[in-house]
Amino acid sequence: MKKLWDISPPIHAASPVFPGDTAYNQQWVASISPGCPVNVSAITLSPHVGAHADAPLHYDPQGAAIGAVELQAFIGPCRVIHAIGCGPLVRPEHLAHALGDSPPGRSQGESAPAGDSDPRSGGAWGLNPLPPRVLVRVYECMPQDRFDTALPAFAPETVALLADRGVVLIGIDSASIDPAESKALESHQTIRRRGLRVLENLLLDDVPEGDYELIALPLKLTTADASPVRAVLREL
């Protein structure tokens, strides 16, 4: 059986949320008792709690709700790239070692030296075509007990570069592809213009760099601006 990596952080009442957003809350509306055969809960939460997919509606007033977004982008081959310690923005140079844009070899945040025979990557970086999905790990350990106001995000030129390379989905283990204080949301606007899909709040702490199959399907929420996902990686 192929190995699975669960890249979804646990969701509970203490899960961090963007300041002012709706935290997870659960109440029991029925409990097993002599007169009731089941437990039934009711939950309230922002769709941006935990691992989630943003819909175009989140950053475009005329954009599609998550239930109308095609699913193809959320399942299929992907590449995990480490940019640990990149600073406030993931810039093209932080990903170059895994895009074939520089000679293969160990670099900042990279786990595999040139000539590595890891079956997920198929050898040194640059020997395999770039898959259409790219997940970027920016944390050594993703903060799961607090919201990181200094969260690392994507530089918009990095998003544009990946789109130019045929990428249809980007993901990150921070809470947003834009800085927490941003009002322009330049990276979100870049994915709007280029038609990319996005996953945020992934848990990539235990995932080596390499190529995998991504499965991270959003719920068919017909009017929502985002959806939680149960994101997993499966070895190829």
C-alpha cells in the first residue's frame, strides 16, 4: 500500500484563525440516552479554519463560490518545495533549486542533494517536469496554537512564475499567500488573473521535498468563499 501523508492540521476550538474571523465551535444537539440512539453535533466555523481552499469569491466580488469550482486542480501530481527560513516572502530564488532554474544541489531549506535517488523526486531536481501543483513549506514547525501575524507569504512574482510554468494550484503551510497586513492582496489578485487555485494552512512539517499525488477536495458549498479540505499526499 502506498504511503499517505496527512497534511491537514487538527481542527478544534483552539485552532488559530485570522484575527476577527470565526473560530471553531461545536455544540451537542442530541446525545445518546435511553430516548436517543445517536450523538449529533452542530458546528460553527469560518471556512478558512485549518487546511482550506479559497474560492475566487473570496478575493473577487464576481468570483465563483467554492461549490462551483472545478475539482481537477485539487487532485493529481504535485511537488513539495522547501523554502524554510525564506523571510516574509517566498521569492523565485527560494524555489529555483526545485524548478530546474539552477544547478541541482543542496540549498536553503532543501532536503536532497544533487544525485539523490529519492523515489518521490526521481533523482536530482530538474530531471522531472514540474507537476501542475506546487506546495511550499515555509515553516520548520507550523504554528498550530497561535495565528502568526508575521506569516510568510508568496511574492506575486513567484505566483506569476509558477503560472508561466503551467502550475494550476499553489499551496502553503502558512495561513495566507499574502502577508497578514496586506490590503491589496497582490498574490490573491495574481491567482485571480491567472486562474490558479490555492490551498492554505497546510501541515507540511513531516513532508520531504519531492513529487507526490495531492488529494485535497473542497466541499460543494454552493455560496461559500472557501471550504475546509482534508488534504493528503500519496507517494507516487
